[in-house]
Amino acid sequence: MMSIFIMFGKYSPEAIQKISKERTLKVLEIVKKQGGEVKSMYALMGAYDLIMVANFETMKEALRASVAITRATGISFSTLPAMPVEEFDALVDKN
């Protein structure tokens, strides 16, 4: 079963200079190569520059993808596991 991961990205000064559609496609390719699937990506204004929602089978795959993307693009990622609120509620329900 695939797990959801939220990946927050921050551009380095060098990464900003290389923004392109081709680099976005490369990120999608890296995620797929690591066994993942990108569900959505958004540009942000604030503490982070990007957010990507991706599915991976394991934490190891998510970690490998995060590191591979950083190496290939210069964009650093904070990668966090996530779950639907309904699943969370069921896990913590005391009844």
C-alpha cells in the first residue's frame, strides 16, 4: 500500500537560476524511478518555495527520492509522512 508524503522544497540561489519546465519533468522522472508517484505540485510564497504531494511504498523510497532530487536540482526538501484525517481519527479513537 502506498503512503502519502508531503515534500516541502526550498530553492538555493543557484536553483532559482535554473527554474525550467525540463527540470520539473526531471523531478517527476526521479520520483517515478524511486518507485513513487507525484499526485500534485505547487509553487509557494513564504517559508518554502514548493510543495509536492507524492505516494511511496516505503520511507526508504521517499528518502531516496528526496536526496536524489536535491542532488539533481539543488532544491532542498523536507519530506514528511502524512495520512488522511479520517485514518488519523480512526487510529486515535478511544471507542
